[in-house]
Amino acid sequence: MLTACTSIVLFYNGYAIVSGFEGIAFGILAFFLLCFSVLGSIIATKSIRTKQA
């Protein structure tokens, strides 16, 4: 969850505050962090479900 919040903040910084090449770099980093956090959440919930079954 913390990674998802971080990616949202980085995306905002890249989009609203920083323009140009640095903004694009923040956007790319935020996108990959968001993908990582979603994938990590899916893996964590699957492992919890298999342990309970």
C-alpha cells in the first residue's frame, strides 16, 4: 500500500510540478512502482488464501 501511495505522489510531482524530461522520468518510475505494488498485493492475497484453505 505504501508503494502505491509513493507512486501516486511521484506521478503528481512529475505531472504537475516538474515538466520536461524529469517529469517523464517521474511518470515512468511511478508507473512501474504502481505495477509492482498491484502485483505484490495480488501475490500476498493469494498466499494468504492458500494458507487458510
